[in-house]
Amino acid sequence: MPLSRLISNIGDPLALSSPILETTFDGLTRHNQGKVRDIYSFRDDPAVLLIVATDRISAFDYVLGSGIPDKGKVLTQLSAFWFGETSDVIPNHMRSTRPEEYPAEAHRHADLLRGRSMLVRRTEPFAIECVARGYLSGSGWKEYQQSGSVCGIALPSGLRESDRLPEPIFTPATKAATGHDVNISEEEAGRIVGAKTIARLRQLTLRLYSRGAAHAEHRGIIVADTKFEFGRVTAGADKGEIILIDEALTPDSSRFWPRDLYVPGGPQPSFDKQFVRDYLESIRWNKHPPVPGLPDDVIQKTREKYIQAFQLLSGLELE
């Protein structure tokens, strides 16, 4: 079946459940909380962390008032798939996604943790986002229109929105706890993490993008751009080694387009949260509090897009 028909006819692949917007677990210590993930530590094993992906969704730097059911499961299980697929390129922080293999304090919470959590090695993350772009879109397109370049990389003149680039480019960004990440040049990123380190991160980012984009295209999806995060191992025999952390090639961290609907020269239909952004633009939200919720049809269609992306890329059913 053509991918375009799959998108319109897939229906509801799983029974709709209530979104998980917040987590608390007796016996576990909250280590940190991001826009989507709640992170916990263990008193008796400081070398690991437990990452729980909620169903929160953010857009324009704000967590919205509505969640997307099963979104956290998609992010966790798709990341686990990609960590397995790319472990020969670079080691990653994943220890397990099976609650019975977590430290004992987590075992009684297995029902909620299953499918949306990951036990990971603790690292010291680098303070930059590592972005690979294979197509001209998003903030890269806006910058190109103004300067003919993206993050200091000069591009050929006459490119259109969503055009495929002559070759993928590495465009790092600052990592913002709140507000926008800011695109920076590789030279600026090198001043943050060191020249040798940024050269290594650039190499890894482009290799991971190449691997992921080739697999995705074979499965009917274009990876227009994506971001990776890396960290250094803080303990053990491989202390100081650079590994892949956070998430990998998910609808939250990537721009996914259906290959059979791709027409350069404007915006593309997508499997990511661009659908939510488009809705927020349509209601002319001023991108300041109060933060709006989402209508049921937008929630349902966004959920379907996330699950479609997972199934197409992994060939698996969502747990």
C-alpha cells in the first residue's frame, strides 16, 4: 500500500488511553525533569538513571495543556530500536528497558514503567545539541533566506524550501533549559566543548544521520533533519568515552516526511509535531502564557502520526 494511503487509512492502531502527564514514584528520587522526560536516580546505584518519557508535548518552547496518549512509549521504544541499530557506530547509554532488570526500588512500579522507561548510564552531557540537516527546512530555511548560509556554512544559491542539500551538514546549537535553542557555528561550538571534541561530535553526528536516513528512506520516510546528544562516561573502565545519550531519531528530535508525498518548494506533510505547530498557528496563539490545550481531533491525529512513524521505522508494534 502506498504510504500516502497508509497515512489516511490507518485509523486508530491502539485503543486510546489517558495520557501520562506527570510521574511520581514512591522510593525513587527525582533527579531532573525536562519538557517531556522525568528522570530518577537510585540511592544504591549512583552510576545509573531512570528516564521516564511522559506524554507531554511541547511547541514553541512551552509544554502544552494537553498530552498525546502513548507518545512517551513511542519515544522510548523508537530510541531503543535506534540505539540497537547504531551501536556499531557509537556506544550509547541504554542499559535496559525491562522494569524487572531495574534496581529493586523500581520493581513495584513496573506496570507504569513498562514501555515508556529506560535505565541508562549516567554521563556528563555536552552543553550543545548536535544537529544534522539533509534538507533545507525549519530554522535552516529561514537563515538561508537571509544569508544564503546555515550556521556559517555557505550553500548554493537558488535552493527552495525543503530542497535536498548537496550533502548533509552539521549545524550545532546551544542547549537551552528554557526558550529557544540557538543555532551556532561549528567554531562557536568548539569554543564550548573544545576543538578536538567538536570535530569528533561532527563526525559521529553525520555518521548517525547517514545510517538513520538510509534506513528510514528504505522504509518510506525522509529524515529531513535530526538532533543528537552526547555525553562522557563518568565512571568505570571506559571513563571519559563519548557515548550517545538522550533519544535518537524520534518524532520529537527529528523532522520526518513521507517519501511518496515529497515535493520540494514548500512545507512538507510530516510525522512529527509539526501538525501541532500548524494547529497553534491556525488559532493565532501569541506563543505566550496562557498555554492552550489541543482539541480531540488534533490529539488523535498527532498520536496516529507518532505511532505510524514508530511502526514504519522499526517494523514493530508498540508495546
